Amino acid sequence: MTFDPIRLGVIGLGRAFVLMVPAFRASPHVRPVAASAPRERSRSAFQSEFGGSVYDNAEALCSDRDVEAVYIASPHQLHAEHAIAAAKAGKHALVDKPIAISLSDARDMIGAFVGSGTTLIVGPSHSFDVPVLQARDIIASGRIGQVRMVHALNCTDFLYRPRRPEELRSEDGGGVVFSQGAHQIDIVRLLCGARALTVSAMTGNWDPDRPTEGAYSTLIGFEGGAFASLTYSGYGHFDSDEWQDDISELGYPKSAETYGHARRALRDLKGPAAEAEAKTARTFGTASVCDPAPHHEHFGPLLVFGERGDLRITPKGVHIYGDDTVDFVACPMTYPRSGVLEALYHAVRHDKAPQQTGAWGLASLEICHAILQSAKSSAPVALKHQAGTDQ
């Protein structure tokens, strides 16, 4: 099949972009043609690999007439500014999760795109993972009946990877709730297929040297009676990839020799400046880019409990547990992160947006805030901004 690839501009050439490069190299659906970033080294590396135009500011990129859509991979606190600039320039946009830090910024972003006639998609999040989308299709087929409960668990070393100072301040969108919770929330909302109603949660802030939320456990209640439990720990001890056939979040085989690497590397860094420099070393033009992964990405063990059967989602496919039989539906490999780039393609070329639009991103962001609010108040939080998220 021949595609007319979307001419894509990229805002931000940091870690998020580095993780997307294998997808951009392999995808027939998009073609990077421009980028903006503050670091000249990153801009030069982009031009060397992809050609096109480079800019030192987002507004100039959004004014580029060759750009049809923009991938916003800048820090969380800049998402609103950059997305609104894209909307004003008449560009479609894919903004990295979470949509923003504040609910008001998210609403402003949505309003800008409604007025522009273009589409805002929030991702890539793991709700675009091929096995998750396959599980959604199995649920839609009616094979396991109505979803009653979902359990999502992930344990990583997230808190001990190199961070800029604001990434360790909750009020600035730091910690695991905004960066990692957004993945789990998107997944369980997609699989439950109903509007979320309430959130009850507790959070962990257990390391004074990393003064932000490093763990949470939450229960989300959905319209129709389904509920989902979400647990995440970024404290770098138990690694739940052990329960995913030793396949890493990004789809690569995981060696036991890597255990504790993040903590050990962090001990060698002397102070916030050195840590920020180590973070910069993970940007495009400095960090190496991996070859495509041999497995699909994942976000920890996922179990879906239905009226007539259960599902277990893995990087290799979906196990289906029925009344009398256990089946496995394999997920053939595509190019990396194909789900989100195909969604962007269909939104731009065929005016067919995915579920993960701006309204979806606002709803997931509200749940992030509700997790923090519930943990602080020790009380359930009723949700108010879930309109338009029915499946």
C-alpha cells in the first residue's frame, strides 16, 4: 500500500523525541521535515538525519508552510504554549502525554484546536500499544462479555533516572503521577470503555533526596459498575518486567545485569547541575538511538476481568481465559509505535481522529490531579471533566 506521508514538524529534540526516532525512521505514515530545539547540536543532528528545516523557536516552526502537523515533545510546562501556537498556524498536533500540567491549560489547548478546525491528539501513550489495541478489539467483539475489573501494575526505576529540578517538583508536573500515571490511566479508560466517575488513591513520597511522588495506588470507578486498580512504583527495587518475559517497557530483552543501574549511575552525579547535564546527554545528537525493538512496548502486567472471560496482555499478544479453554492471540510486529502514527495519519488524511484527542487528554489529566487530591484528603474524589470520553 502506498501512503502520502504527513509532513511532520517536531518541537523538542529531547528524550521523548529520541524514543520516537526508530518509529520515524520506519513509518510510511509520517516524514519529519522540520524541527525546533534550543540546542544547536540537536538541530544539526536532526538536519543531518532527516534534512528539512530547523529553528530555535516553536513559533517559527509552526509558521513553516511545509509542515502539516506538529509533534510536541517539549517539557510538560510548555505543552500549552506550543500546542496553541500550532493551532493558530492551522497545524494538526500530536502532543506528548500528559496533555498539560494544569486543567486550565488543557482546556485552553482544546479550545484553540476547536477554533482552528484541526485535530489535537495526546500521545504517544501506552494506550496506543498494539497489544492494548488488540485487547480492546477482543472486548468489542463481545468474547469476554462486559468488562468488570482491570488491574494494572508497573514497577520501574523511573525516579532514579536523570532529572531536571522541576521533574522532582510535583507542582511543576514532576513525579510519577503525571509522567507515568497518564499511561496507566489511558490504558484502563480505553479497556473499561466507560466514563470514569470517582478516584480513591494513596501516594508514596519516601525518598527525601527525590522529593516528589514516587509511587501511587488508586481505584477508579466507572459508569456501569466497572472499576480499575492502578499501582505504580518508580523506586527501582522490584522490576515488574520480570513478569513480562523479561521484556523492557520499550520492547527490548532485559538482562539481569542491568538491575540497579539507574541508582548506581545517579550516585556518581554530584548535585543538580550534574544531574541536569546527564539528562541533556539523553537528547538527540548526544544520545544513541536504538535499533527497532523485537517486541511490542508495554506498561507492566495488565489483567482484564470480564463477565465471560479474562485477558492477560503481554508484549507478545493477548491471552484469553474462557470457561473451558485458554487461547493466545499473537500480535505480529509492525514498525515501532505504529498505533499512534497511524492514528495521526488517519486524523490528518481521512479526518478520522482516534479516541485519544484533546478531550481524552483532559479527562486523563483530571484523574492525575484527582489521585493527588484523594491522597492528600484521604477521601474519594468525584470527577467533573469526563464528558465526551464514552467509548
